[in-house]
Amino acid sequence: MSTEVKSIACLGLGAMGSRMALKLVAAGHDVTVWNRSQPAVEALVSAGAKPAATPRLAASQADFVISMLTDDGASRAVWLDASDGACRGLRPGAIAIECSTVTPGWVGELEQAVSVQGASLVDAPVSGSRPQADAAQLVFMIGGASDAVEKALPVLRPMGTAFHHMGDRGMGATFKLAVNALFAAQLASVAELLSFLRKSGIDAARIVEALPGFPITSPAIAGAARLMAADDTPVMFPIDLMVKDLTYVGEAAAKAGGKLPLTGAARELFLEAQGKGHGDGNITKIAKLYD
Ligand code: NAP
């Protein structure tokens, strides 16, 4: 079955965005790319994408505009810049897809700006890191009107294996923050328990061998324990981004009237690791707190 070729703009070619854009090129879509710094653009152009000089120009050539940027501030700069922002280039009827992990509050603001152009917004952040992006195994958490989500799905499919429509605008962003809060609490827990068990005299190799066999152990946590024990962690998801997500989920919960005491405790620990110079290290470097 052949794929219908879509015109897609990809804004933000960092660790995740570059891998996601490559999957869209490989799927045969007509992909235009923009990134703040140039080397990432050149790599995508070598793979078959077209470069654009500004987010506005990229958006003006596409029916679907995907962004994958650091945070609310980066997303705001790329979508709303008064002269070069992507919103100014959106075609009427286009679908804007915000894949960055951002706040539901910002998604609401962005939706207003997008709808002024006669376009629709879908928030579609992802779970999974660089290996899952390489393997097109990302899990998408999606918010937005059903008709816009239906249109976005064929564009998301080459990048992932699961697509959860969680509700209206902002619900993808909200759910994503909750998923990362769950992950953070588990990481903080396994880091302190690993230290406790080693100090008690159990060999680290025995711990990481036994841990995956329990029904309560998720594959992600078993993998994290292995990386913590080896203390040789490639950077996949840096602590700086986890601190950002835990801050965002705290803000979102406060607005919704929810309480997240455990998430708050995990945030303090990730902040401590950041303060000790591990911000650009992988999230598993939280184990360094117990060296
Ligand atoms: P990254 O490698 O640091 O890439 C960040 C991207 O944002 C780069 O393209 C960067 O441009 C751009 N950017 C940052 N500030 C900007 C600004 N002010 N104006 C314009 N562009 C700006 O991060 P990543 O790992 O790809 O993560 C991207 C998003 O996905 C984040 O929201 C993150 O929380 C989320 N996420 C990450 C992972 C993961 O495992 N890494 C997993 C799931 C979700 P330059 O290249 O010019 O710096």
C-alpha cells in the first residue's frame, strides 16, 4: 500500500526532532526543515529534506507543521516571532502539531494564535527517547479536536507505534507531563534503593540481573538500574529536561487543583543533581547523589 505524500514542515532538529524528521523523509513525504543552528539542517538536507530560512517560510510550504523544541520559551519564539514565526506562514486549513513537551497553558495560547490563521492545532508530545525515535517506536499522547487529530495521524504514524488521543487541546501535553512524573519518581526511587542495597553488601551485578524478573519492575526502570550500576550512561534524556518537565507538571497540577507531593520530592532530587553539575548528564545520573 503506497503512502499518500504529505507536505510537512519540521521545526527543531535537536536529538529528537532530527530523528523524527528523518523518519518522515524515509516515509516518502515532502519534508521542509528549519532549525536555529545550521549543522542539523545540513544533515537533513543530505537525507532528502528541503531547507527553509525561517519557521515562517517552512510553514508556508506545508499542510502539516511539526515542532520539536526544548520548552515553552523555545516554542513561543519559533511559532510567534512577529516577523519570522511559523504562525505567520500557516496556510488556512493547515494542521500545526506541537510535539515538544510543553505546558497545557502554552498549548492553549498557541491554539489561539494558530486558529487566527484558519489552521488547527494538535498537541502530540512523545514518550520514548533517542533509541525509540531511531526505531520509529515513539508513543504519542495527543490532544485536539477529533477531525484535526484524524488528519494528523497519518503524518505521525511513520514515527511511532502507539497514538493515544487523550481529549481536547492540551490533554496530550497534560498526560505527557504525568507520564514523565511517574518515570521521575521511579528513577529517584531506584537510585536510592540501588545505593542502599550496594551499601548493604549486595553485588550490583546481582541486583540488575534479578530486578527485571519482578512483576513490579518496568522495562524502563530495569534499564535505568543497569545504567546506574554501570555508571556509564550515554545521554539520551538530560536531567535539565526532566527538571523542566517536573516544574511544568507542578504548575499544571496547581492550576488543576491537584496535589503531587511525590513528584515534588522527585523534582527536588533532580534539582539537586542539576545543582551538582549533572544537568547535561542523562537522567540516570541522579544516582550520583548517592556516591
Ligand atoms: P535538544 O536536543 O536539546 O533539541 C532542542 C531543540 O530546540 C533544538 O532544535 C534547538 O535548536 C531548539 N531550540 C531551543 N531553544 C530554542 C530557541 N530559543 N529558538 C529556537 N530553537 C530553539 O532536545 P530534545 O532531546 O530533542 O528534546 C526536544 C523536546 O522533546 C523537549 O521538549 C523534550 O522535553 C522532549 N522529549 C525529549 C526526549 C529525549 O529523550 N531527549 C524524549 C521525549 C520528549 P538548536 O539546535 O539551534 O540548539
